[in-house]
Amino acid sequence: MTDRPRTNIGTPTPDELREQVEHTRDELGQTIEALAYKADIKAQAKEKTAAVREQAAEKTAVVADQIRVRARHAVQLVKDTTPDPVLDKACRAARVARANRKPLLVAGASLALLLLLVRRSRGRR
């Protein structure tokens, strides 16, 4: 501990006692911090939530990338296997649909409403 000789064999010097007290205080402080952390359930829950959120974000990014790659592959496969006249007609239909969005949305909503009413009336029978 120190280079100073002991006054009596088995009896620590005052410097050694101070050093032991400091060491014990440090250990006690660390123990108290550990106990306080274990008792702080709210902080532990926040840390766990943040860790889970981070893992979910990472997995979401990986899955999103995989979906993008597969979607590009599927689009390319459709383009490669579909005859040109069919692609031309599909492009024209898409242009017409984009130009007339409101009537298409109204027609779609009307159809959905009609199907809902038919389903409801069948359920009452």
C-alpha cells in the first residue's frame, strides 16, 4: 500500500487506514449507484424501449431494401415477358386514369359502397 514501515506488526499506519477508507468509499459509491440503477425501473424501461426501437428501425430498413430490390426485379420481369402491344395499351390506360382521377375515385367509392350495402343486406337474412 505505502512505502512507510508499519509501527507495529499487524497494525496499519494512518496512511494505510486513509487509503483503505478511500477504497471502501469508492466501492460503496459504486454499489449505491448500481442499486439505484436497479431500483430505477422507469430508466431501465426507457433504455429497453430505445434499444428495441433502434433494432426495429434497422430491421425495417433491411426489409424495405429487400422489398425495393424484389419490386424492381418483378417490374423488370413483367416488362421483359409482356408483349409490346399489351404494354402500350397499359401505358395508355394509366395515362387516362391519371388524367381523370376524380371520376375514377368517385366510381371506386361508389362501387365500394354498393358492395358494402349488398354484404350488409345479405347478413340480415
